[in-house]
Amino acid sequence: MSESVEVAPVELDDASYLSAFCPNPKMPLWSSHPRVYLTFDAHGRTKCPYCGTVYQLKEGIAHHGH
């Protein structure tokens, strides 16, 4: 049986969340997938539909929905 490992979310600490995408620039080339732009929920959190990476806005960052 495989154990699930909880990975800390990638924290975004500035207005870059307005155009946040995955894979992010810090990811290794071998883990690449098509670029997807991310939409954050009301709690400032989102998850990449390809690789499952979780992104979280840093506390205090104003999140404005569209």
C-alpha cells in the first residue's frame, strides 16, 4: 500500500497570483506539463489540475475575484 505524503503549498506573496500558472518556474524540466493559468478560490487556494501542486496566497494578500 502506498502512503500519501502531504506537501506544503507553494505560497505566493505578491500580485503575481493575478497571472499565476503551473508548472511554476522553480519546477524541474522533467516534471513539465502544459501551462495552465490558475484561478484561486475564496480562501486564496488553488490546485493544478495536471500535477496536483497546491498554491496558496500568503496571508494578507488581497484576493479579488472576477
